[in-house]
Amino acid sequence: MTAENRVLALQLAIQVVVPDGGGFPAQQGSDVTSVATLFYRWLEGPAVLFLTIDPTTFDQAAPEGPGQPTIRKGSAVQLTDLQQVTPSVAEQDSKGQPVSDQLVWSVDNGSVVSLVPSADTQSCLIVAGVDGTATVTVTDNSVTPPLTASDVITVVSSAATSLVISEGTPEDQPPPAPPAPPTGS
């Protein structure tokens, strides 16, 4: 907490709440303090979440077979169903200073990926499940409004490791076609 930010927040709140040229009306005192509190939280609290995917991927324990590397395309990550990746968050205040608030990790499709947040919640192990697409979101609820960052994770099948033949139900063959009639010459 800094006194400079407290003063700045109050000055900004007065500019927003009190009309130009008017005095400080007593009936708007609570409005000014409410707005000043919002400005102060913004000035002191985290203003940005940067979600960074670790460039290193780790193979999960699975049957032996060839794998594919993780492919990153912008804010989307592609994993095979045998891979996992650890994104981390760099939270900063309005002046670019690091902040370490408790974060909440969530996923919209838990069958595609599962999440294992770290003890300090600044990173999270994302483990591939079944093929599909999921959005992983990290949220800082300690500020108003909450800050969020998201990444899209796509899981694709890994290379084939076995072939399985499935026999159909036995059925009778159709009768042979009748012979063609002779043609005259």
C-alpha cells in the first residue's frame, strides 16, 4: 500500500463523482469513497495475468509407441493423448511489479484434460485425456473485477500402437447367380 496511490485514487474518484466546478457535496461522500476504493484496488492490485505455457512437455506413462511434440499456435496448445504440459502465470500490478495472489484453475471439459494446480497456484499441470478441445482458465478472485486468462487445449490421438481385428457375425453366402443364356450366332 502506498500513500501516493491512496491520494491518487481519491483525486480520481472526486473527478468522477463531483460535477465540474461544484463543491464537495456531503451527500456524495459515500459515492466518492466507494469509487476511490475501486481506483485504489486497481492501482495497488494485479492488473494483468500472463499465462505462459512451459515449452517442455512430459510424456505420461503409457504403452510404448511413437509420440508427437506439443505444437503451440498462438494461445492454443495441442497435445497427444499421452502428453502433459505445465503452464505458469506471471501476475503483475499496474506498474509491472510481480504479485502472487491465490489463483483458481478450471477447465470446461474435464474429460479432455485434467488439472493439478501447484501448491502456490502459480502453475498447473495439465494432463491430456481423450481427444477433443477444452478451455483452461485461471482466475484471480482477490481483485474486483476478477482477472482471468484462458488457453485452448486440443488433445489428439497419439500414433497407433496396435491393431485389433473385430470379426463380424457369420452369415450365409448369397446363392450363385444363374448362368447366362446362350447367345445365337
